[in-house]
Amino acid sequence: MEPRTPPATIMTIPLPRWRVRGAENLDLYMTDQANEIDPARGHVRTAREELLVFLVIVALIWPVAAVGVVGGYGFAIWMYQVVAGPPGPPKR
């Protein structure tokens, strides 16, 4: 008897369902229409949602980005001074 080869299987990974209005209508697999532009899917953003997004950006994202930029700049100066020495005239 010849050994049987197992049938080829296609492994699919279930995609998470994000908690977004209209997520139940999203396609889970690539189709030939996947590159077509359909951004809204029938959802109109309300003024309340836009205000919430604005407040999240203003209250959370920008302060974290500002601290990161200033801290990174200070760290870069500190590392430069570790290598090149403190600022000022050279010692005699």
C-alpha cells in the first residue's frame, strides 16, 4: 500500500471584531474588490464623536509627544556632554 498524503489545508486566522459601528459588515478575507475605496460604509460622524477625538488628541497624545520630544532632546545633549565634556572654555 502507498502512504497517503494528507490533504492540503488552508489555515485561516480569525480576525478580531473591533467595536466599531458597522464592523459586522466588514469583509474578513481579501477579494478582488479589496482595493476599491469605500471609507464611510454608511456611517456619518457626529459632532460629539469628533469632539471626543479632538479631546483625546489634545489631552493625551500631544502632552505625551511633547514630553517625549523634550526628553529625547535633553537625553541627546546629556549623551553628547558625556562624550565631549561639559560646555565652556577648555581647561588650561
